[in-house]
Amino acid sequence: TLNCLEAQVALVADVTSTGPVALSWTGPAGGITAGGQTLLPQVVLPGWYVLTAVDSSNQCMGMDSVLVIQDTVAPVPVIAAPGVLDCNTPQINLDATGSQPAGMVDFLWTTPDGQIVSGAAGPSPVVNAGGTYTLTLTHTGNGCTAVQAVVVMQDPDLPQVAVDLPDTLTCERTEVVLSASANPLPPGSTLLWTTSDGSLAGPADSLVTQVEAPGTYTLTLTLAGGGCTAIAEVTVVQDTFLPGVVIQGLAPLTCANTVLSLEAMTPGFGGTLLYTWTDPGGSVVGQQAIQSVVTPGQYLLSWLLPTNGCTGSTPVIVVSDTQPPVADAGPDQNLPCSGGQAVLDGSGSTGQGGLTFAWTAITGSLTGAPDLPAATASGPGSYVLTVTDAFNGCSDADTVQVAAVGQGSHLFDLASPPCAGASGYLTLLPGSGGTPPYTMTVDGLAGTFMPGQAAMLIAGTWSVRITDGAGCVFDTLIVMPQGTQLALTVPTQIHVSAGDETTVTLTGGFQPGGVGQVTWTPDRFLSPTANPLVWIIRPEEDITYQVTVTTQEGCEAMASIQVLVNDLRRLYVPNAFSPNNVDGINDLFFPYSGEGGFDQIRSMDIYDRWGNHLFRQEDFPVSDADYGWDGTWRGRKLDPGVYVWVIEVDTGGGGTRLYRGDVILF
């Protein structure tokens, strides 16, 4: 069928034959525009079209025909004579219900100089101003249209009031001015601003006032004596949109990876944000999306959306793993005074990952490969094994002494510092061989140390001389290793069901008896146990802890733990509703929850696909249709489409949960 929407149609034919076929279409003159020798001709005129097919192998012919009809009948608009607007009739309904064909037309009312209150897409719109109103009818069957206008008369003495378009409320602009004009405004007239969903901050009886919340505001002008009134309405919108930011590049700082490049990302947002990075001490360290970090701790990333002044922030916790391996160069050994070799064994070294080995001779000499767990010492001296852990790039060193028989062995004990920055102890021990008594002197330290006495040494290389009772001297170098950087190991994230408890064990390079103090920040939802490294957490809401363990020696290690409360309660939200089909079913959009679920909704907001705020409801019970959205905006039914909702649920105990989604309006 040809109609107002389809001015050209394609015919579709099928031919069965034993050989090649020649095709030919005939029809009304000028009716075929393309494809006259194909199975898919294009036609633009009504009438009979005949297809002739000739088999070229046997000259046999087949024919068939099809009738193309045309429907371009326009609809007929019928508008009843409208009433007159005056003080007693401030608004009227236009009536086009008699338009034909009934039930097969779409209505669209427009006006260049009047005012349509509602129903512009229906047969009976409500108008409240004089002017010309034009109806465009569209036939739903054939797409044909017809236009007719009607004039609404208005008493020229009726008062008029108008409100200027206001500014948009933002995070920076928390109050806007509403400015109106009225004509006439004789003495004794009254003005009244009202709102059902906003908040007035200025006078309610003036042409100019201030508001501090989005919503619909109505100004009513009443002439003296309680006569005619005029009403103007304006909607104040609010823009408090703020994109979310995610951090890329978070990883532990290690001995190999000493610098992190953190980048703030805004998925799905193409605008500009202004960033501020603050270090754990509260100092601003950067104002770009990308920030380099070299020390662990809790950083703060803040961002500002310049278009509306809205701000957001998130903590960024940088942890470190600088736990060194444990280098074990094996026990001290003796060499006969006549010489010989000693096999040094570092296979007892341990770490978190694969280990690499490096042997060096402070005094003495090595033979063979120095990068294997075992090495060969060809003479007395001090030999250092340095072990590097491939897991984090950290290293540790241990020294083994190879002594010649007669000079003594196991002459001293080296106690490493308990932690980084502290001092260790070098203790002279009774030696075997040589002639007692023994004394020890250490370069840079005053005094002589007898067996059992310890010299306090900071990390570094020290020259040590052992002298026996016969005056024999043994010189060596001692490497006091750097103290271990205590690393507190905790689960970075724990999930706990609502109402349950969890046990957290703090682990690291210390024992419960060596712990001096454990500090939690914040100090909430915590219960200690007999073991200072074991704690019980009963969270009522999501929380992030900063825990610090201080040893008896005063060494500290800290870490962060994020505890997330898993609430199994569910909120059910419809994905579609139909307020426009006037069947009285599924006309309201509202959330609900099953037995044992949520009880209260903090807020529910509706937006269109452009981000315009259409509806808000606050502090209402779950599953109550009386607080639902009826699919309108400023009293006007909205077109079918997809709308976005944001619902904040009260989870109890002061906590909330945010849900987002969309709903189809029919």
C-alpha cells in the first residue's frame, strides 16, 4: 500500500525455472522507477503490475500480477468553539474529540502567543491565556496530517504575572533569586509565593524573593477586593553532579619499586576536574591527575568540578613491602695455619620469593663463582653473603669468619639491630685456639672490650682487632647490617556479614611477648584478646583502620585494614511502569523490600536522560505506594522513555546504602 509515509514500495517476486530467466515488469505509466527487469522493482503509482518470466533454454513463459493500492486520505480535525477566559474562568479545555477517524489519530497542540497548561498531546488541552492554538492531526494508519487553528478570547483587563528564568542551584550557588513582573498591580493587590517541593529563603509577598532548594515555585497575584487572580509558575533546578574518580597505579612500594605513579581516572566523564593531592602529613604535594609517591601512608585525593563547584575526596592508602630476606652465610670456620680452603654455605637463607646470591671478601679471597649459594674461601678472613629477594627487591647480608687455627675461632657474636635506625651489638666471645685472655678493640670506639662485653654499633663496616694473651693479633672487618624495617602484615580488606564478628591477627617480624603497644585509629567496634596481636572486630558499618604496633624496643610498624559490612538485605525496584495508559494498573514507581529487609528510604530522585531533575521524595517507608512517582513533571505527563533513579536506603545504626538504575515509562 502507498500512503503518506510510504511514497514508494518495493515488490518482491520469486521465479522457479530449469534455465536462465529473462524478467520484465509492466504497469501504470511511470509507476516503475527502478528494477523493471529484476525480482525487486520499485513502484510509486497504484495499479496492477505484471511480471513476465521467459526461460531462455526452452522459451517457455510464466506470468503473475500484483495489485498496488493507495491510501492518502487525510484525517479531519473538528474543534468545538472555545469559551472565553475571564476572572470566573481562568482556564478552559479545548475540545477536538470529534476529530475523525476516531481512535486513529495523534494530537499535537501548539501556540505562538497563548499558554498550554497541560494535555498538548491529547484531544482536550487545558489553556489559560488568550491566543491562537493550532491542532496538527496525524492519521496513525497512513501518516497523513491535517492542521486547523482556533482562537481563544481573553478579557483584556485580566491581570498577568510572569517570572524570569532563574539561575541554577549548584554546590557554590546555594541560593537563587526569583524575579517576577505583574500587570496591572493596583493598590490593595496581594502577592503570594508558594511551593510544595522547594524552600523559600526570601519574602513570600514580594515580586522578588530568594529560594534555597530546587522545586516548583508558584506566584499568585490577587487584585484588590478578592477579585481576579493570575498565577505564574517557575521551576528551579539544581546541578550538584560530581563524577566519581578511581585510582590507577596503586601497588605496594618495595625496595625495587620505590616510586609509584598514581593516576586519577574519571570513567565515562569527558569534562575537566581540578585535583589536589595531600600527603599523610597534610601537605599539598600535587595538583595534577598523575602524582608520584615515594613513601607509604594515607594520602588524600580531592577534586573540584569547576562548572558547579562540587567537590569530592577519597583516601588513597599506599602500603609498602620492604621486608628483607634473611641471609645466612653459615657457621664460622677454621683454616689450618698452613692454608687450605673452606666451603661457605648460604643455602639456609630464606625470603618471600626467589633469591639471588652475591659473595664478597672483606678480607681474604674467594675462588669460583660468587653468585651461587655456596662459595669457596681460599684463606682466612671475613666473607659477606648478600641475598636479594626477587619478590620485593630487598636485600640482607650476613658475615662468616674464616680463621686460621691458632688465631682462635668464634671470637665474637654479632647481634643485628632490632629495627631500622637502631644499633646492634658486637660481643667478644671466648675463642678456641690461641692464648687467652682475649681483648677486642673496635675502630672509632674508645675502650677495650673483654669476653662477654658488647660494643654498640650502628649499621656499617667496622675495623675490629682481636688480641690474645700471647700478643697475637687478628684484624678483621665487621659489617653491622641495617636493622630490619618492621613490616606489619594484615588483610587489606575484610568482608563481614552484618551483625557478625571477625578475628584479625597482626603478623610481622615480632612475637606477642615483644609487643609494647597496639594502637587502632579509629578505636571503634574493637575487642582485645589475651594475645595483643589478635583482635576481634564487630563492625556496624564499613570502616577503615590504621593500626600501629610498637615493639618493646620502640620499633614501629603500621598498616591499614578496610572492613566492609555485607548486608544481605535487598531492595527491589521496578524496571517499568505505565502511568500513561489510563488502565489504573502499575501507575506508580516506588521501591519495596521483603520481610526482614529495609524499613526506611532516605531519599529517592528521578532524572531524565539529559540529567534534568524531575522528582524527589525524602524520608518515607519502604513499599509504600503513597510516596511513589506518578510519571509527571510540573503537573505534566512525561513522554514514554527511559528515566534514571537514585535511591538512598537507611540501613539502620546511622548507615546508608546508595542504589542507582533506570526505569522505562510507558
